[in-house]
Amino acid sequence: MDTLTTDAKGEIACLRVRIEAIKKGVIVLDPPPYARYDLVLDYQDKLYRAQVKYAASKSPNSEGAIRIDLRRRKRCYTKDEIDVVLVYIPQIDRICWFPPEVFHNKPALQLRLAPAKNGQKNGCRMVDDYLW
């Protein structure tokens, strides 16, 4: 049973992203308090406004899949507000990097840790395709 609060999960995800960023030589900055994003990354000569998520909730409709809620205060994230969504997945202790074409105005994402047993590929993204 998971006893971590939502805030604790968010802190863990942000810390894990910071660790990975440091390993990659990325500079991590804190945003202003009113910002809709969690971190600013100075990565590959560009600044990225990054929203960080912790993804451990299983998809209600699929075994081997993870659901990521992309809403905050009932609003979806847009490419005008953030540049990237970084998702920490504790089951594999890795981070996925999602560009705007994946998250823009979407309420949620489905990620697969392994291919579907029935071979279906629609509607889910493979974690391996987005590892950072």
C-alpha cells in the first residue's frame, strides 16, 4: 500500500529529475512562485519550462500501463505555458521526457512499460521511446 502523499510524490519526482539533470550536466533553476511549471532546465543551449510528474498509478483499463494525469486545477497544460513534461516512474526508476506535441491540451497520457499482450498499439505510448 502506498503511503506517500501527493506532495511527497511531487518532491520525490522533482529531486529525481534534479539528480538526472546533474548527471547530464544540465543546469536546473527554480521558477518564480507563481509559475505553472516546477523547474527551468538549461539544456542543450535552450531553456525549458518543465512540469514534473510522479507516475505510479496503474491504468484502470490495461495491465502493464501507467496513467499520468496532465491537469492541474482542472486545466490541461499547453505549449504556451510549459515546454516539456518530465515524468518520474518509480517502478523503473527512470524519467520520461514529453515534448509539447505529446502533452498539449491533453488531460492524461497512457504509458506502457511493456507491449500489450494482445499486440494492440493504439492509444498508448511506450516508455522506452521517451526515456531521458
